Amino acid sequence: MDLRIFTEPQQGASYDTLLTVARATEDLGFGAFFRSDHYLSMGSADGLPGPTDAWITLAGLARETRRIRLGTLMTAGTFRLPGVLAIQVAQVDQMSGGRVELGLGAGWFEEEHQAYGIPFPKERFARLEEQLAILTGLWGTETGRTFTYDGRYYRLQDSPALPKPAQRKVPVLVGGHGATRTPRLAAQYADEFNIPFASPADTERQFDRVRAAAEQAGRSPDDLVYSNALVVCAGRDDAEVSRRAAAIGRDVGELKAGGLAGSPAEVVDKLGRYADAGSSRVYLQILDLDDLDHLELISSQIQSQLN
């Protein structure tokens, strides 16, 4: 099981805080540092000192880390034009030496669009499909040739399709709970399918849908990586688990039911259930970014049992 660290900076985190967590992620042997792509806090969080942009953050981390993969869960398709996003991701991939991955979603949080004057169109999923076609098309165009796309929402004419990423192919993540369109898009465009905050049973059902969609598209289902995103709250004893749950404003029982919570042994056991459902990678949602001891515990007593 590949464990990755997943952060939610819109809840309140400066770049320096994110850099500290990313360096700890690297030092403690985790595979990747991912972040959400939001501009407005959720729930009771004040969001101070204010939002940080996902791709500006990753550009900085690209130069200040050396090994870990870097990416988004998920970049909002409403935030950036696909041609511009293709340039941004390719540039950050070059800056990192080929360590970038792009999770791309349709965008869903209407209030943040209203707060920052970002259009929130109704046809977000149809736009996402065109965005995926454009991004993969631009990156896949041979150097010296041009890329043209004539869609309903986006039109590109004779694009030089530059710059190219450092990687031959930037891994693309598609995710969600949708029963039909989401598996179809994953089968067509994704290297990885991610389901966030789902039970092992729901995970298995959704993975089966994606596998069936891949077969229908003439693709081997095993070509994709299947992953989960789950909140984590681990502790050496019940008191430590309770303290960490209180720090993020959550209930221990709720965290155990819907995420990865409890002692290291409990978390390892729960991860085993996700592995049985078909998951080979889990993005651990870390909500208290000041608690680096939490990361050390996960590394030394949970990740060490999975290698």
C-alpha cells in the first residue's frame, strides 16, 4: 500500500507551513505530497492567513523538495482555461524534474466561485471532458506539430502545444462517486482513479464500475491505479486519538466509521480492508498541519507495516 500525504490548505495554512509538511513528507518516506485546490475555507475554519494557489504552491515545492511526487486532489476545472493549465502543469513538472501528477475535477464549491468572482457554469462535467481531451492532446502532440481542437466549450487553433512536461506522460487522476460518466472519463483519460471518503464496500463497487468501463473502452483495467482519499487520525493510545480528533473538530466515533482512526493497529487493519477492495494507494487527509508528530507516528508505526 502506497501512502501519500494530502492537505487542505484552504482551512488555514501559509506556504511556509505547507513547505514544512512537504519536507516532513519527504523525510519520513511517504510517496507524495498532494493538496486540494480551493480558495475558500469550509465549516467553522477561519482560513487564516488566507488561501494559497495550488499550482503556485506546487511550483515552489518543486524547487524545495527532491524526491516526493507532487499533485492535486483535485484541481478545479472551473479555475483555469485548459490551455493555460497545460502550460502551468508542464512548467511545474519541468521545475520538479518530472514529479508532478494532475488530479482534475469539474469543480463543485459554488460559494468560493462567488467569493472570488469565478464563473460557475452549469455544464461543468461536459467542460471537464473537453478539458481532459485538450490537456492530454497538448502534451501528447509531437514537438514541431500543432494541436487543434474544436469543442463546444473550448477551441484551440494550431497550438504549438508547448511546453512539454519533463515526464513522457504526466499522470492524470480522475475521481468521484458518479456511477456512469465518471468511470467512463477515467477509462478514457486517467492513469489513476481516486474515490474520496468512501467505505470499503462503496470503494469496491466504484472500482468495479471503472474496471468495466475500461474493458468497454478496449483498455486493460489493470492499466489504472485505484486509490482512496481518507481522513486519518491516529494515536498511540485513546487519549492521543481523542486529542487529535478534538484538534480538528471531529468525533472519534465518526472518524473511525468513515476514515482511518485509532491506534496504529486499527489503522493498519482498516487499510487492509481497502486493499481487499482493490486499493493500492491511499491519500491520507491531514487536517492539523502543525502536528508533525502525527506524520512521524504514521510513518514509523503504520507505513512501516505496509512495506
